[in-house]
Amino acid sequence: MKNTITLIAATIIFLFVVSFTLQNSADIPLKILFWESQGSLAMMIALTFTSGILVAILALLPKIIRLRHELRETNKKYSLLQKQSIQKSTNKN
């Protein structure tokens, strides 16, 4: 059931993107400092959106790496404490 809902949502999003692209295919100029280019409005919006996602990922990357390291260290400590607990319980018996 979950796969069906995901497939339906993906199809709706795909149809929306295709419709948006067909309706916004006019060429527009893009000027950045001394660089100039022409491209479709839909392509420019897609590139801007993709650039924003990449910037967000790069901004979050240090925190993700730090949290993974902390998780790895916590799992090591947890494993060590489990082993110590098992050893103490077997020594009591």
C-alpha cells in the first residue's frame, strides 16, 4: 500500500514538473557579473533549486559528520558496558 501511495505521489510530481517545463520554456537572459547566458526559464529555476539543495547539504555536512562520530563513540561505550554487565552477572552466579 505504501509503495502504491509513493508511486502515485511520484507520478503527480512528475506530471507537475512536465507541465511546468512545457509552460515555461521561454528563453531568458542570465547575467552574473561579467558572464551572460541564455536559457529556458524552467531550466534556470531547476538549476537554482538544485544549487540551493547542494548549498544546504554542504552547510549540514559538518554537523552530520560530527553526529555520526558521536553515535559511533556512544555505540562503542554501550557495547563495552553491555560486556561488563554480562561479565558481572556471570561472576555472581
